Amino acid sequence: MGVPVTVVFVSDGGGGYQEGTTAPPDIVVTREKEALKATGILGVPAEQVMFLRFPDTRLSKLDASEWQQLVSTLAECFNQQAELEVYVTHQRDLHPDHEATYRAVAEAVARSSSQVRLFEYPIWIRWMGKFHRNLQWSDFPGLIKVSIASEHATKLRAMQVYASQIGLLGRAHLRCYEQVWEIFVERPRPNHP
């Protein structure tokens, strides 16, 4: 599409394994290889992929110093462009790492000197249902539904690369992500506290 893209993976993927089992010792390396292959399928060169390697399943528990390191790294990334769009997991995505990532990105956007348009996208919400007990339609103002029909086959190929996760999720879960559309919510730029 001719649009420069940088993909940032905030957590290392090491904790995202089936509850009650031990992740293989090389799971972080495996997940990074899968991510590079998938982003490559999507047309993102490896040099435009960043791995911040914060501990998976612990983003919401980072201490103040680690949190500031995360936010500063993201703000520096955003400041490399005068104008950009940032896409991040939904602020109420029903997964602690996804919600913490949103908070870190929102704080980094507020600190950034760039002109940033901030978009959220649901991941776990799509699987758990639109109206989880704590979610309301007001959590999705200005919902944007985008057809990806022309890129659908490419998305499916990229998804299949994540062998270390696909077996853990199950067919019903995966079907939620196999739609020919994506959903986004544009948020106003957060103000710096």
C-alpha cells in the first residue's frame, strides 16, 4: 500500500501459554520468529519490527521505573514521524496486558511531539462477546468497520504462522479473527498529565 509501518511488540510472549503448563524454554525466541515471519507476510520489513521484551502477563504490574521506560520508549518511537497513526489494543480488551499496553501508548501519545491519530482495536473482546458484563456500547464510540477483503488471504496466511499459539486458542476463538473486516475506534489525543 506504500505506507511506512512500524510494528512494536511490547511484551515478550513468554507467559502466554496454556494455564497449568510450562512454556518451552525457547518460547520467547519462537514467538519473535513467528512475529517476524507474519509481519513479513504482511509486507513489513524486519527492520521495521521492534521487540521491547517486557515480561508477558506482567505489564499491568510493572514498577514505576519499568513503566516510565516503556512509555519513554514508545514516545521516542512516535517522535520519529511528524504525523502518524497509532493502532493499539482496546483500552477495555479484557486482557491485563492489552489494557496496560493501551494505557502506556495513550501516555506516550500525550507526551509525543508528533501529530498522532490514536486508534484502538479489539482482540479478546471479539472472542468474549460484545457485551461482556463490564462493557457497554459507549466503550466503542465512533466504531469504524473496514473491509479487508482484498487482503483477507494475506491476513489468514500471517495468522497461520503463529503455530505456538494457534493450538492453544481453539477453532471458535480463531474464527473471531477470520472475518473479512476489522474494527477500530478512533480516540481523541490524550492530554499530558
